[in-house]
Amino acid sequence: MNVFRLCGDVSAFSCLCVCLCVCAGISGKSQVAVCLWCSPHGILTCSTGFISIYNTVMKVGCLPGVGIPLQFIYSTCAFRNSYDSGMHFISGGSCCSVAGLSFLEKLTPSTPTGGNTPILWTFSIYLESVTGEAESYHQRHYLFFLGLYRALYLANWVWRYHTESFFDQIAVVSGVVQTIFYCDFFYLYFTRVLRGSGKMSLP
Amino acid sequence: SNEPLYHDEL
């Protein structure tokens, strides 16, 4: 545990809180994708071995945070907008499968602990890299916290590399990809939202 | 052994 991971987690929970308060503007399909990644990841981590109380509490806490907004979105037809191109998910999922099978370090479905990255983990990590693109997440603060979460996790990994001499190439590469996807939203957030020049929209 | 990085992720 270090301050970067703690701040990253706080940022992620801030993001979930924003989503719980106002889920208008967030695509239902994108939220489904988030659930598809977040739920198996949390459940796998908690069910394959005890890591720490902090880890368990945070991951269990995340599950309603991603599930409840989904319920809100699909119980209210007005929010079920944007991101209608299902092909993105099909192609994205296929790429993730290929990436997950090509670049994994150990050919096992899942593993409790250890340094290797097995199939399901690798798949889920690459899946988030693609679905985390968040092209349809119009909610600015939600995006800001998501981007901050990713950036802080990069700092977390750098910190762990220096303090523990520990490095996981797959996790770091996919983490960098995710953070890059958020860069344009960060740019818009700072140039338009903070300067008060009106509504945020993608270039 | 060190805890894997992907265990950190929420």
C-alpha cells in the first residue's frame, strides 16, 4: 500500500459516487462493459485468495457502485443513449481475447496469488484497456476521476517498481494504454471545464 | 512473493 494507490482508489470511488448521483449522459452499454470487467475482476480477486482486508472491502464496495447505476440507466429509457455501435464491443472483445491469449505469462485459467498473469486476468486487463476508452462517457467529472485514477495507478506501479523491484509488463502496458485513452478528456476538462468555456464535447 | 499489480486494481 502506498499513497498513490490510496488516492487512486479514492478517485475511483469518487467517480462511482458521481455516477450514483447523476448517471445521465453515461452510456448504458459502456456501463455494461465496465460491469463486465469490474465484477469478474473483483469476484476473482476476492474468491481466489485472501489478500488484505483493505483489498476485499474496496473490491466488494465497488460492485454495487457499478451495478446500481446500471439499474438506474436501464430503468430510465431517457439515459440509454449513444454508443450504439455494437461492433466496437465485438471487435474489441476479439482483440482482447487474442491479446489475452498471446501475451499471458502462464497458461492457467486463474490463479490465487503469484507473479504470473493467467488467462482470465490477462483478458480482463486488456478488456478494460479497450472498454475504458469511454468515448461515450460525457460526464466530465466522472471522466476526470477515472483519468485521475488511471494516472495515480501508474504512479503506484512506478512506486512499487522502485520500492519492491516488482514489475508486471502486461499490467503496466495495458495501464498506460488506458491512461492514454483518457488524455484527450483530461485536455478538454482543463481547457474548457475549468476555464468555464461551456459544454464539453469530443473533438 | 510480491502481490501482483492487477490485484491492486479496483
